[in-house]
Amino acid sequence: MLVEEPIDFPIKVGVSASKKNFKTAVDRNRIKRLLKENYRLNKHPLHQYIKENGKQVAVFFMYIDKALPENELLQRKMPLVIDKLIKALHEATQPTP
């Protein structure tokens, strides 16, 4: 979501795992740690895009699968998600003819 009002940082990120799918806090916290770590390792293209275009954005990652994720799966998917986000932001900021 593009943010109109000024915020402290150009990008704010949140993560979530559903209590409905993961009853124990241990599982939810593990998922959130994995999401945050994989975002941290792959955030550079998004930060560069935001900085170059002078934008601000709030991003929220929700893990909605019913099985615990493997770190290898998240390592493969996070760069794809970030690239897709950059493309969506680019299309949203383009003037309509």
C-alpha cells in the first residue's frame, strides 16, 4: 500500500501467522521469524526502488498455508514476492493515459 502522509521510514513491514492455522505461539513465532529473516536478506531491491522514486510504502506479509514452512521454500519465494511487489508499485505510480 502506498502511503500518502509522511512516515518515519520509507518502508514499514509487518508479518503475521494465523492462530486459526497454528495453535501454538511457538509455531507462529517461528513462522514470523522466518518471514522477517527472509525479508531482511532480500529487501535490497525494494529499498533501492523506493529510494530512487521517493515513495513510501507499508507492506504486510501474511503466511496463510496450513503447514509449517521450510526455510528453503521461503528463500526461493521471497525474492519473487518482492519483485512482484516492485512491479505492482511501478504500475500503480505510472500516470494513466
